[in-house]
Amino acid sequence: MTLEDLGNLGEIVAAIGVVVSLIYLGRQIRQNTAHLSQNTQSVQLSALEATVESGNRVRELLIVNPELSELYTKGLEGYSQLDRTERLRFGMLLTNLFGAVQASYTAGAPQSGARRLTLRRRRGSGYPFGRWFSRSRS
């Protein structure tokens, strides 16, 4: 066997090693992608559960506390009818409510353009608390 034959044999062995390495790398990437997908799904599920819990806490406040329910109803009917303390309490309640809605929306649809659209809708006049929202942000 000549030196040239040994060189050719070495190239064949090296080529086989490269192919085997590429196959192994492809399998590892596929496994990693599957694990990342499972982790992403579990994080999204955890975020959804936290959002549901947050919404439940806000609703529970309204259910358990009749005075707060009355304030919420009164504020939705007419923000200008509220006195200074009621406006503060109503604002805090809506801030909590918006926080729960924002967390829910962020968990479900993370596209920034969609978030801006929702924010514009909240600021619009189509909602009973639109006046409160525009005043509190100015």
C-alpha cells in the first residue's frame, strides 16, 4: 500500500466521520426543538393559569364586597357623578381590572401591533370608562 493509498483511505474515513457527525447534530437539533416547544407550551399554560387567577381575584372583590360593586356600577354609569374619594377608588379598581386584561392579552397574543390596537380600543369612546381612562393617562 502506497502513501497515496493511505491518504485516500484517510479522506474516506474523514468523510464518513463528517456524515455521521452531521446526522448526530441533526438529531440533537430536532430533540432540542421538541424540548423548547414543550417548555414554551408549559410556560404559556402557566401564564394563562396566572391570568385566570388574577381575573378571578378581581371578580371576587366585586362579588364579596357590595360597596365596591356599587362603586363599580356607579362609576360605569357616570364618572362625573363620583366624588374625589370614589374616583380614586374607581380608578384603582379599573387599574386592577386593566392589569388582569393586559396580562391575559399579553399571554395569549404577544404581537406588539395587536397590543397597540387593544390599547387604542380601550382609550376610545366606545367604553363606558373611556373618559376615566383618558383623564387618568393625561
